[in-house]
Amino acid sequence: MNIFLVGPMGSGKSTIGRLLSQELNLAFIDVDRVIEDRAGANIPWIFDVEGESGFRDREENVMDELTQRNNIVLATGGGAVLRASNREFLKKRGAVVYLKTSVDHQLERTAKDKNRPLLQAENPRAVLERLLALREPLYLETCDIIIKTDRRHPKGVVSDIIKQVMLLNQSESSASLLSELPSR
């Protein structure tokens, strides 16, 4: 079983991913942390030196590798869905959960975080609104499940994810069994 978490920055992918992995006894992997560990530098530095396209190249390579593993909970970066290849890796290799959150909630959660290069702007709200307008259709295209996270305790979100993934697995198992029945 693989569960891949997508959604905007500040939606809780890392926090919820850790809790979810503990609850399901699966390995937890944060794509951004893997990129930083391999680069030996933080994401703002990578953006400064290589630009966003350099960062996205690194992200795509890591996403391809990590989504091929089994029994993981993977927290992706907010922009991971921008590349079609990443969306395909996610859709074909696990259950994709979109952690949906409001811009207000994102602002609260990211206000003091200096490790988010796209938010180092004069008007972070405008940046978040623009990013959401661009990325939300891609989150929706990629996901199997949508879970709202605003003003919710992470454990409640984790419980909802587990229920929805179980339902998804049941329906996929049923569909698989039906496809194996002889046709008349």
C-alpha cells in the first residue's frame, strides 16, 4: 500500500503524513527533505542557485524513485503536481490524497516559515491565491480522495484518510474481481 499526499504548502502534508505512517505502520518519506539531504542544501538555496526549474528537475527524479517503493506514506511538495510525469507517477503507483485547505489557513501555518522561497514576497496572500488557482486543478486531476484540513486536528484528518483509503481499496478490489468474471 502506498499513500501519496498532495496539496498546497501549509496543508499539513508532513505532519499528517508522519501520523498516518505511524498509524498504518508504513515508512514516511518527505520529498522535500530527501531533495535537501541529497543536495546538501535547503530548498531556498536550491531555488537561488538553480532556479525553480532546477529544483523541479531534482523533484521529478526523486518522485520517480520514491513512488516505486512499496508500503510508504509520501508527502510531496506543493508544486510536485506541476509536471505531468509526477502526476502520472502518483496516479499509477498509489492512492493519492489531496489535503485541501484555505489560503487563510495556509497563511497561518506558513507565516513564520523562512524555508518557503515562493512566499518570500511582499504579498504572500496574493502568491498563495495565484498558486492555488494554478495548482488546484492539477491536485483534483491527480487525487483519488479529497480531505479538508482547515481547523481540524491532525488525528481526525488521519482517521478520515484511513477510512477513505479502505473504501477506495475495497472498490478497486471489487472492480478487479468483476473484470475477472467471464463475460456472457
